Amino acid sequence: MKIRYLLSLLLLPILGLSEGSNEVYVNKPNANTMLYLCNDFAGQCSGAGGLRTQFAVYDCVEEDRLYFVTENADEVVYFGFNGDPNEGWFDDFRIVYRIKDAAGNVVVPEADLPTAGAGFINNIGEARVGPLQIAGAGGYDAILFTPPAPGFYYVEFDRLDENTGNRAIGSFYIELFDITVYDAPAGEVKKGRLHSKAWQFVEDSDMSGWKVNSSTFYIYSVDSIITSVEFEDMEGRAWIMFCNQYGCQNTGNFVLDRMSLNSQQAYVPQYRVFVNEPDSILFPPATTPGMIIPPDPWAEAFCDGTKIFHITVDKPGNVDILMDFAPPFVDRNLQTAVTAGENLILWDGLDGVGAPVWNNININFTVTYINGLTNLPFYDIELNPNGFRIALVAPAGTTPLVYWDDSNIPGGTVNLAGCNSVPPNPGCHPWFNESYGNENTINTWWYTASNSTAPVLVIQERGPSTLVFNQPPQTICAGAQGVTISVNVDFNSEEYHWSFTGTGATINQADPGDNFVTIDFDLTATPGNIEVYGSNTNCGDGPVSTLAINIGPLPGALINASPNDTVCINDPVAFTGTDTNSVNVQSWLWNFGDGNTSTLQNPTHAYTSPISANVRLIITTVNNCKDTAWFPIWAVDPNIDFSSSPNPSCVDDTVFFTGTGDASFTDWIWDFGDGGSEIGKNVWHVYKTPGTYNVTLDVCNKSVNHDHEVIPQAVADAG
């Protein structure tokens, strides 16, 4: 804003026949507070530093309106202004105004804001005296407005370009204003009629610095409780004030909502804020604090874990529901506004850190009912060195304590214990550094009365959750025994119920509360789904979870060996592996009993030392189903020899060959040396030609030979 240098004015006696600048621009040498207006709906006049509202400008929202109200047809309104269009070097602006009724109908057409004569307030002295039509000498010449009907009206302003007549976007000021409601027959000024839900002000400055504000405002809450806030030399410069039940925002989380905001403009107007104590006829004050009334607060449970708290009160206000949980859960507060009568307050079933509270957990809940909860967020107040004082106007009672939480502000202070602003105590919530409040929203709150119920014990009810298997879909081999299947532990399930949609499976569960089972599948088992659901006594059965089970067929392992099951060392043995069930075998694993293995289907192996062993074959299918076959084998190292009779022998004699040694498990192969051969341990042969023959006997990998002499028959006869 531009800085203007004003001459000091002679302060006139306060006659109390006006309402407006008389209260806002208090009678102190360093005071000078004006209305700050901004018709920049898009940019919010941010170029001047900070964001501004559209307080009291044309087409502003309801919360920004500058209201006054009349009670009956005998009441008229006197008003006057002194405005500053905030012109630059080359600008030529003018301010206009109009008056509308509560429905938005124009009842006083647009007119230029007076700059002289009727409706123009020359100085603060005239504004404090009031309309000369009422106060006489020393007052200003007011404009008379006779409302068409009793009710609410609001005045709004705009700034126009002198040359084009179009709206001139930017900020401007109403330096002095007075809107006085007057009951002519009674000769009585009706104060407590001028109010807004969100005031926007600016202080002047001169060579000595910024002016300050020491006004008192009156807040009329939704539960008709009236409190006042008194400032003392607060240096706001350009600032916004409003009041509500919530704080800086209205998310439903009171702890979060009430915290001051750093580098943010909060704007949640709700309560009417007056410059005088509200008229008791039009704005009846509360005469007693509200109470929790029968029936006592109770909780309605639902199996999704939520509850609805039923709380009945006799006046609007706020309630705080403290839920004290048994471990491991964290306590939680629910804060919300309530209306007169029964209020239904939903709890989402989560604890203070957002964890779902389990079934059967004990909850002690206490309801605290608060009247007159008032938050006072300030935006862009640079300095508040003396804090401010809160007073309870209605109903009668103890002066409220003052609270704040500036933990979001760099260097911010917090007071959750309460500050007493009653003299001789100093004012509450001061700040001394202009960066503390500059373009920040600083919130303060108080309440007038509270009462709490005794703790009530309730049991959490929550239905079983959807159970989650710890295994993926399975292929189980037919005949598998003791297969373990489990689900994650569900703290809302007291029992777990298992079944199988296929056939040939036996489910074993030691305890109904176990989250696991073992299953025996017989050889004829068929595929299906394992089904499981949880249950508890509060909410019954939960949803069914399924796990697909495929049954893999078993192979049939069979071993054959060649030449047979007894072999000589170092002789190769041909093993043959066979699947008798004709399934898809993926692997063959042999163990020959002597430490050697093979993965061939049909391997060959030779034993290098005598052994008696079991050959093992494990065959595995593509489904990892296995079967094992065993084959006993003996590897020996026999001593082999033979004899022949008669020896020598004659031609055409039958010669008997007798093998010696223990190797009955294999072939005895004879080579008689004359081209003849035979198989057997004991054999015979007839030689047809005389001579000496080398006879060879092969058994396993061993060979022995001896000469056998055959003589002619004539020689034998001669001898």
C-alpha cells in the first residue's frame, strides 16, 4: 500500500452515537485502522505482498459481506464514508457503493462514494460523534436509508476507472465509515447491528512508523455464546481476521486444523464478528452452558470395525471423544461440531496412528462436550507484542483460557495448557518478530465451558478379514502326506475353517484357532480348491479364501540289470530304468551303491571291488512327483579253474571238462582249441583229430587255459 502522511487530528469526545470507525479506529494517538478492499478476485491483490480477500466488494461471497440489520419498521439507517481509491501517478479512479438485502436485491442503487457534503465523513472526530441528524454539532452529515422491510442488509464497494467506467482491479480503502441503526420513535441508537464474518483491515503509516490497532471485537458463536477479544497496540499493517469452530482448516482433525500455518493464508469464516456487543434481541445470547443430556453416550457397533457414537446435547457446540485402547493400539481423539439433539459421530475403526483396531479389543471412551469453542485465525499480522485479552460476555461464567499451537511457524510457541488473560496477567499469545506473522496464519482458540462423561467400556467388533494364503497355488503329488498349508494370522478370527473341494484329502487341524493345517492326499486324490474362512463370536463368518490344488500323478520306477543281479568286478552291468505309469518323467537319478551315480535313463556301470549293495533309482516328473525303485546286486571276484578227463584222450573219446570256482551267476564259456565251444560250468567235447589243444575257459572277465592232448586210437591200442 502507499504511505500517506496525515496531520494529527483533534480528538473529540466520544458520544457513542455511531458504529464503525468509532470502534475500529480507537481513540489513541497511534491508532488509525481502515477497511482494506480488494476487487481482484483472480490475483487477490498479491502484488502488494500477501493474499487479500474480496471483503465488502461488489459480488463478494456471503462470508465477505459487511452486514447491518434492522429489527422493525421504526428503525432507519444513517451512514457515511470517507474513501481512498489508492490512485497512482497516472491513475484516475473513483469508489462506488450500493446496498443489497439478504436475498441480493439492490435496495440502494450504485452511487459514487461521497467526497464532500452528505454522506462524507471529514475526520475521525466526526465518525466518533456520529450522524449530526442524531448527535447534532460535531457529527457528520449522514445519508438516510429507510429499509423497505426489517432484516439483514449489506453494503458493498467497488473501484472504477474514471475514464472508462469499468472496474479498476486492485486495492482501495475505506478510511472512515459509519453505519448507525436508529430507532426514531424511541430516539435510540441500536448498536450491535454491524458485523461481518471476515474483516479485512489496514493501518496507516507515517514518518514514525506503522499505526496500531487496539480495538475490541465481539464473537457470536453458533451456540450463541458471546466472547470478546481485545487488542493492545497490535501492528497488523494489512490483515484479515475471522472466527470459527475449526481453526485454520476444516478437515475434521481438530489437532491438525487448529495449528497455525506457515506461509499460507487460511480462510474459513463461520461466526459473526461484531464491533459492539451483539444486539440481544436479534442475536440472543446463551444464558446457560450446554450439557450432555440423557440418554448417556453410547456406541453402535458394526462388523466392518466402525462405530457410531450417539451423543445427545441441548445446545450446539463441540465434542471430543477420547478413545483409550488396550495395547498395542494408540489412543485417538475424535473432535467434531454438534447440534442440539442427538448427534451421530462416525468412528472409522482406526487408532491414533491409523491402524485398524482388532475384534474384541477393549475401548474406554470419554465424551467431553465443549461450548463456545472459538478459533481466531489472523492472517498477515506482523507484530502482536502485548498479546490480547479474552472475555466471556454471555453466559455468565469464568473467563476462558487461551490456547495456541504455532509449531508450524519457525520459532513458534505452543500453549496447550491455557493462558489466563485476566488482568493483572499480561495479554496472551504475543509475538515480537514481524516475520512470525508476516504472510502466515496465526490461530488462537478458547472455549467457555466443558463437561465430560465417566469412561464407558465397549468392545470392538470387527468381522474376520479376507484370509491370505502363505503359499501360491500348489501342485501336490498323489499320495503326499503331511502337506502344510497356512494363512496369515488374522487377529479378527477366533477360528479358522478349512475344506477341500476335491476328493481323497484328509485335513488335520490340531486346534480350531490354528491358522495352518496338514493335509494327507491318497493315491486317488483329485484336483480342487482348499477353502478357508475365519469366524468370531461377534460377527460370525468372514469371506472365503481359496487356493487351487492340482494333483500330480506318481511315476512307477522299475530297474532291470543285465546280465543279472550278480556280477564280477570290472564287468560292465547294463541298467535299464522304466516308468511303469507312463507319465512325463523329467529326471532319472541312479545311485549304484558304491558311491557312483548317474542321471541317464539307461546307464552302464562296472564295480571295481566286491560289494553287496542296493541300486537305487529315483524318477521325478515335471510336477516334481517322485518314485523310488531298489535293485539288489552282488559284485564278486571268483577264483576260476578247470580240469579235463580223460587227459590225454583218444580221438572220438568223450572228454569231460569240469569247471571249479563259485560263479554260478554267469556264463562259463569254453573254447576247446579245435574250433569247438560250449557254455556251462561242466561240459563235454569229442576231438576228431589227434594233437595238443589249448583249451580256454572264460568266466566274467577272467580266463584260464590248459593243454589237452588227443592221441590216435591206434596208438592207444598199441599201448
